[in-house]
Amino acid sequence: MVCYTLPIDTSMVIDIDITSDFQNSISVFKIEQCKLQGYPHPLGIHKNIHFKMFTNPILDGNSADPAVIRLGEYYYMTLSEAGTTELTIYKSKILTDFRNAEKIVVYTTKNGQSNLWAPEMHLIDGHLYIYFCMDGNGKLHRNYVIQAISDDPFGEWSEEISLMPEEDGIDGTVMKHGDGKLYYIWASGGWLFLSRMFDPLTIGESRLILRKPTSWWELQGQTTNEGPFVIYKNGVSFLIFSASFTFEANYCLGMMSIEGHRDPMVPSNWWYGNDYPVFWRNDDEDVYAPGHASFTVSPDGSETWMVYHAASNTTHINGFRIARLEKIEWDENGYPVFPRPHGFNHPQAVPSGQLSIK
């Protein structure tokens, strides 16, 4: 066995024999030291494998509320743009760097519209939708959706459809629960709300107050729950949400869940989580106000990755929230395990399957 020391700020090119087993093992190598063993290639061909590490952030400049979805061979990201007047889609072959991504503006605010926030793209029954909120026509914070005319995210999109014209709300997301029933979750007045959806463009009339902030970690700077997003494992829906004031260094993530066979509109069916955040500031690495997360998968589909925003100091948060990336593990009970946030100088292994093979 040959043992290699991995430089902190560079990639390593290794001449090896490769099999799928070796590819799967790449994601578990250590930062300081990498132990490799030769494997016979099925065709007896040696290849040069570039495997790399990356460091946060994945995009430079203000990039709040990032949401990423993998479609085919590409990752597509939406976020709250600095001007809050345009809805832009970013397209990247790799998850760890959107700096040189292709991009296209698919929606621009009209007269009287402003503050376009927190867009999320969802694939529902083979069709693409983007949910977002904005102000308009004298009304603050309304939820909207646009639908792709084709299956190409860089194609044409519909005009906006108001989901709840008379109700304010931000940070809307869709939960595909149990046997595929659709639910809409959003934030209003610092609380989380839930409603059944008749279809991706229509929300039902009943409302459930899903969560009110009551724990110490939800009350920092302002009593707030917002930024919901749902991930799934073994038939369980895990709701990840942000807590405390958006521009407070103690902004963090909490978690609650519900089993797939239970009705989400019944409050007692939910597990409301432990009384502490699952992801919070890391002063040792200058990561503050981490939150508003979304989740996607590695290129080979074997890993779960979280995209979120955070600031690098406690005094400049608004306007300085930048998109970052963390790998999520799963414990033996099928619950997500969140790491401590990685700072700009702390390398991580690239997502499994993100390899350049010559």
C-alpha cells in the first residue's frame, strides 16, 4: 500500500487502475492523508484520475437563499439576487463551483413588483416549476409560481401565478409526502404554515400552523421560523427550516419530521425535533448565520449534499450571505447527520462521481 499526503490547496493526479469500487471509495479519503490500493480495471486499461478537494464558497458575492436541483447531467441553482428584480437560473456541470456557470433570466419583475426572494425549482410529475415570493400591486410578500413551457430549464417559462393572493408569505416550498401527495409549506409572520395542494399551481383552503418559534435557538434577534425545505429517507419526510433573525449571527437550522403514512395536516403526527439546532455558527472557522438550506445529490446519486448561505463575520451579514456546500451523512436510524460548517480555508472532498477522467 502506498500512502500519499494530500496538499491543502491543490488537486492530486494519480495513475491507478480503476473499478467502480475504487470510484466509490474516493469520497471517503482523509484530508491529510490518502491511502490507495491498486485495483484491476475490467479492461486492463490504466487511466489518469483527477480527484480534487474544494473549499467554500461555491459562488462569489452575495448569493442568499440558494436552491439547487440536479436534472440530467447538470445542476441548476436559483437564489435571491442582489437587485431582487430578476429570477436567474444558473447551470453547472459540477456542484462545487458556479462561478462560471451558464445563466439565464427567466423572470423579471414588472411595474409595481419588487423584492423577489427565495426562488426554488421543483420537478413535479415530469414538469418544472419555480416557487418564489415578491411584493407587488401594493401588497407585501405574496407567493408565486411559474411553470416551464418545456422540460428545458433554459427554455421559456409561463407568466407568474399568484398562489394565495390575499395572504402574505415568503420562502414557499413543496413537500411530496408519502404516496406523492403535494403540500405547500411557507413562512408568514415568523411562523411556518402548511396546506394541501390540489395540483402544483393550486393551494387548498385549509391552513395548519405547523410551527411557532419557542426554543431559545429560535428567538435570537427575532422570533422566526422560515426557509423550509423537505428531504426524504426511508419513507420519512424531514423538514429542515431556519430559525432566529435572518441577519443575526445565531441564525441556524432546525429539523422536524413525519412518517410517510401519517397525515401532515394533523399536528400530533409530526415529530417536532430535539430542543437544539442541527446546524449553527462555527466561530472557529468564521461561519456565521448559516441557514436557508436546500438539498441535492452527488453526480452518482449516492450522497446527499446541502446548499446554504452564511456570512464570514458577525457585523456584515445582510448583503454578504454567500452560497456554500456541505455533505450530509445518514445515521443507522435513517436520520440526517449535519456536520459543523466548513470555513473558506477548510477543504472538503468533492461529491462522489465528480471526477475528471482522461
